[in-house]
Amino acid sequence: MHMKKLLGLFQDPEQVANAVTILKEDGFPGEDLDIYSGSPYPEGAFGEHEPGHRLYVFPFIGALVGFTLALLATAATQISYPLVTGGKPILSIPPMTIIVYEGTMLGALIFTVLGVLFESRLPKRNLGLYDTRITEGYIGLLVECPEEQLPKAEQLLHDAGAEDIKKEA
């Protein structure tokens, strides 16, 4: 089953919301519908599927990695170069906490940036189906469906008021 894409261009946000509703009622899954807009609309404003994300996991993993690496680095340095000062222990905890704190924050920050790139699916090598009129105020409704359902999806987009419909080559 080969998946194809259709891009319907609308000028009215109400038409897009109606088109999404019609497509969903006709059996097209919400995960296969995507909205392209040059204007900021809140997530779910058109009734489209809101995908879940795992961005909150990345800072926690990064903090754990940063904490571990900083702890190992400070402990390994103090053990590799033992410098006994006035009978104090070689592994001195108070100075280590500063380095461990900084390592934890650095790890969390780096993993957060990587998580944003990962969750945003960046960089995209292939932009896929797009129309430059979207940046001029049009709203695009992208439908991904099996090749057999392509004429049905095209008719539904047309009936919903799409001004233009582009097919994937």
C-alpha cells in the first residue's frame, strides 16, 4: 500500500476546520492530516490530531549524564593527582559539588537543544509537498492516504472549498 499526499489550499480557517471534520468522518485518520499555515494558530484549532511529544525526557537524561560525567571527572582527577593538604581527605565533597552542579546543568541544556531538534524532526532533507502561497495567507491541509483513496480525498477537499489541490509527484 503506497501512501500519496494531497495539499488542499484554503483561504478561510473555517473551511479548513470543516475539511478536517469531513475527512475524519469519512475514515481518514487524524494522524494523516497536517495543517500548514503562515499565521500562528493554536494547536488543535482546526480539529487536527495533536501529536504527543517526549521533549520533557531529554533534560532529565541530559542532567543524569552530565551529573555522572562531572562526578567521574572530579573524582578521577582527585584520585589521579592525590594532593593531601593538611590531612584532609583526597576526595573533597564541597568543591566537587560546584563542578557536579555545572556538569548537570550543562548536560540538561545540551540534551534539551538536541531534544528540540529531534522532536522537530530537524533537519528535514525533503520538504515534501508545499506551496509558496501558504506564506501569503493561505492555509494548507495536507492529506496522506493510500493511492486508492486519492480521488476520494481530492473530491472531499474540493467539496470543502479548497481553492487549489496539489498532488505529490
